[in-house]
Amino acid sequence: MQIAFDIGVIVLAYMFGSVPFGLLIVKLKTGKDIREVESGRTGGTNAMRAAGFWAGFATAMLDILKGALAVWLARWLSPDHQWVHVAAPLCAILGHNYSIFLGERDVNGKFRLRGGAGGAPSVGGAMGIWPGSILIILPLGMLVFFSIGIASITTMAVALFAIIVFAIRASQGLMPWSYVLYGVGAEVLLVWALRPNLKKLSEGNERIVKYSLNGWLKARREGKEESK
């Protein structure tokens, strides 16, 4: 009976994660379909490209909340099962990346689920497991984003930060080692979702966000070259 209950919690976490806040916010603000803009993903970075900084910010915050809610739900309904506390936020990331609400057929007629890359809900999942992690992971993630300006690197970095933070706390006896598996699982899911971006990174063709230091320097270099 409890196993069925735990599975129900995990399914609910996936459903929470599947809510495409980026699509809804961009649609309400501009009337655009975010899936037709740039990368086609529904996360905060693409929402920012489609509808401006604040749309991207609101999307990111709500996506963070999805991951945190998954853990809070798991701890409320399955307080004694650590594996559910780990699986629920991972399923929220899965829902974000492969939303049940965004199914479609591609040009080859194959059915697929659309979504984001999972960075924001992975931060939320870490926050749900240990609230203090948001004070470490979020500032570090923002530092990476607004300096390097490459969303894919930022996305992978936040899960790496979670692994490091949780491993340090586990080594001090402040949390179970099983929670470190959340960071590892999140990193695997993010890297899998970002396979096309990894190819672009290796080719030097990955997008640089204009709001970042790297984006500003790039625009400045291009401006100097055009003025010559």
C-alpha cells in the first residue's frame, strides 16, 4: 500500500514539473509561442529571449518553485522514505524537460514531449532538500550566468554545485549521503537534455546571453569591428 502511495507522490511531482510556466508567461505577455522562439525550450532563458528580462525571471522563479514543491510534497506524504525525497524532485525535472502537456509530432511524424533543460527546477529540488542551499547555489548560478552568459553551462553548473554542497554536508553528518544522489541524478538529466548545446559548445557556436558580461564584451568587440 505504501509503495503505491509513494508512486503516486512521484507521479504528482512529475505533473508539477510538467506545468510550462515559460509558455504561459510568454503567451500572456506577447502572444508568442515560446516553442517557436530561438531554442524552443520553455525555461527562463528562452522566456527572456522571447519576452524580456522580467518574463525570464518570473519563469525561472516559478520553475524553481516546481522542484521545491516536489520535495515538500514528498516529505509531507512520505516522511520516512528518503528515496521518495530524491526521486520526486528528479521527476519534477523530468516533467519540466519532457512535459506531458507539450506533446507533439515532429517533422518526421515522431511523437515527442517538449520542455526546458531543467536548470531552475534542479535548483528548486536542492532547496527543497536543504533550504540553505538556495543561498549558495542560486548566487553561484547567477554569477556563472551573468559572467559567462551561456545558459547551458549555467544549467549544468547548478547541479554540480548541489553535488558539492550536499557532499560536504553529508561528510559532516548533517544530511544523509542518499541526498547527494539527487545532485548526481539531476546532473545526468541536465546533461542529457543539453546534448545539442554540448555539440554547439564544442563547435564554438553556443548562444551568449546579451545581458551577461561576456555578451556585453562580445557586442563591444563586434561594434569595434563594424566601425573599422
